[in-house]
Amino acid sequence: MKLSDGVEWAAHCVLLLAALPGEARLSGGALAEFHGVPESYLLKHLKALAKNGILASFPGPAGGYGLAKPPQDISLLDIVHAVEGTTPAFRCSEIRQRGPCAVDDPKAYPKPCGINRAMLRAEMAYREALQTETISDLLTDFAASVDPRIAVLGQAWATQNIRNVV
């Protein structure tokens, strides 16, 4: 299964916003700059995150994006669903019922397609794993493993770009 770049970008933006103090927020342009990605494409994903209640969007010159709920209440699955939707990755079209061996009798196919069942089991396992990975956990892991030089650069950048609630 291949997820779009938007999932990676959205997850990193949520993680960055979770690291900000209090109710601080960042503009879409600042988030794009920080991650070195095109702003127009990123804004589409930020809007999806806001629409799905992961981010809050604030208009105006002091506006931007902030978390809409605590980091421990946001899972990677929430982000995947916001960006990619909830449609299963695998969609069985029942090709076993076509071609030269097709039988025009529903009783000939008493069970759902075995390939479909296996793919759905795998997807459920993947989704369950993503559901257990919270932004809070990822932030804790990041803080414990980040190179101090990167942390200093990130803090300096954030200080210059944060938009505080007025």
C-alpha cells in the first residue's frame, strides 16, 4: 500500500504544532517553509486536518493552524483518514466471477473472495497499529532522540514564526 506524500507532510505538521507551547500556532506558509514543501499542496492537507477536527484554523493576520485537541487524542490513523479518506486500500471487484470459468449462479460463490478477506485482515491490522500511535507518543520519542543541534535550530525558528493568541 502506498500512501500519498500528504500523509507524511500532515503528520509532520501535526507533530510540529504539538511541540509548540500553549495555544501558539503557525501559518500554513510557515509550516510549508519548515518542511520544505509546496505551500499550495500543503494547505490542501491542512484544510483536511481542520475539517476532520485534528487542527483548528484561525483566520486573519495572527491566524494560522493549531491543534484542535490534545496530542494524546490524535492518532496516526486519524491523520491518514483525514488525508486519504476511509475507503479500504484494496477493493475486490470479484474477477473470479468473470471469464471462462464464471458460473451464473450465486450459490457457486458461497464465501466472499479469499483474497479480499486476506487483504482486509491485513488492512485491519495496519489500521489498528496506526490507531495506537499517538502524536503524544511520537513527540515523546522525538524529544528523547533528537540531535540537540536540530532542537536548537527548531526552537529558534519556532520563536520567529509562532503566532500567539491575542
